[in-house]
Amino acid sequence: MIIRRLALLALAALATLALTGCVQMHSETTIDKNGSGTATITMSMSKAVSDALKQMQEMDPEGGPGGDMPAFDDLDRGTLEGRVKEYGVKITRFEKGEKDGRETIDIAYEFKDMKGLSAAMGAFMSGDDSEDNGLGIFDAGDGNLVLRPTSYDFPDWDDEADDAGEADDPTDLDPQDMQQQMALMGTLMGAVSELDISMKITVPGDIVSTNAPGQEGRTSIWAVNAGNMMSVDQDMAPQIVFSGKGVKIEPQAE
């Protein structure tokens, strides 16, 4: 798997899609000195790709490309606000529609702490069943802090709308269904040029070290596109050590 994670929570859902290159997704997170901050997520895909994913999800709800992707039709501001309200998260922008033949969604959050940020990202994707389902800030020693993956006890938001039943065993598919899946996969493979995924995380102190391939000041940058997807070798689970000087963040317990 070329891409393991992007926005940590998002990447579990996007890993399969990265191989077919059918999505554009950009996330930017800025963490303030007290641990609060802002985050944005913008995501789009062509109507043809969206329709192909929907059909594949109907045929195989729990597996295959797009099985964990957020369904554009099911995402609305009220649903997301209901999921994140108890974690001190405020949605400051929610725009969804179609532009230039692409389905798009643009969301902005304000969060009070890292658990809130993790809840916001998880509520959007609602498909990450990995052990580490969020980000936390911990003591790195020598007056430094480290932003890295951690686990939180979030609800399984997938259960809210999970009426698709158990996924079919691929061996149970009849030849006609298998042929349809192959045709849909061809549509996804044909959209490889659309792949454009990026993640930016800005921390409140000077960066000591980061596993991101790109850096601008206190901002770590990960990016995958059609040009580098076959050669990129980067750890997409953020690991950023930064100075705790002037930062008023209480490190989380290990």
C-alpha cells in the first residue's frame, strides 16, 4: 500500500482510493499555543467517479475501493455537528455541492484540544477502525513536545446509517456482478490523473524534527499526486517534535 495515512483518520479510508487516484483532498490544521486551533477539509471527485464508487459500495459495502469513504449524499452539517458537539468542536463553514462536474465538500472547524480535532476528522470520515484513530500531543523530553498518533474511545459513527447488511463474499458474486465490478474499477483507474492529496499541520513551536517530506517554518507538509504516487516513500502518520517554549499545552498521559 503506497499511502498508509494522510490526515491519519482520513487515510484509512483513502488508502485504497490512492491506488486508483480518484479523489482530491486537502486538509490544513493549525494548532495554537494552548492546544486549540482550526482545521479545514476540502474534498472533491468527478461525478463519474462518485457514481462508480456508490455502485461499488452497494455491491460490497465493507470492502473494495470506497468502502470507507464518506458518502457525499449522507453528509450534512446537522449530522456532523451532532457528532462533534460534545467534544467542544464548532463547525464554522460547511459547503457542499457540484462545481465543474465535480462533487465537492468544504468544511472548517474550530477545536479546543487534540481530542476535539480527532473527533472532527473522524466524524467526517467515520470509517477508521485502526488502533490509532486520532492525534495527541505528548512530552518528548528536553522541553519539547511531540505530535503523534494516539487512540480515543469514539463512537462507531458508521452504525448510524449502516443499513447495507453484511458484505458479500467475493466468491459469492455471480459472473455478471464480477464483470460489473471490473467495469467500475476501469472507471476508477481511468481517473488516476485526478489524484491530489495533501495535508498540512502547523504546530505552535519551532520544529525540532518531522517525518513530513516538506516543511515551511512550523508547517509540516505531506503531498501525494499522480506524478509521485508510484515512487513516493513517506510515513503519512504525523510525527512532529516541536519546542515547548512559550507553549501552554499540558502533555497527554502516555
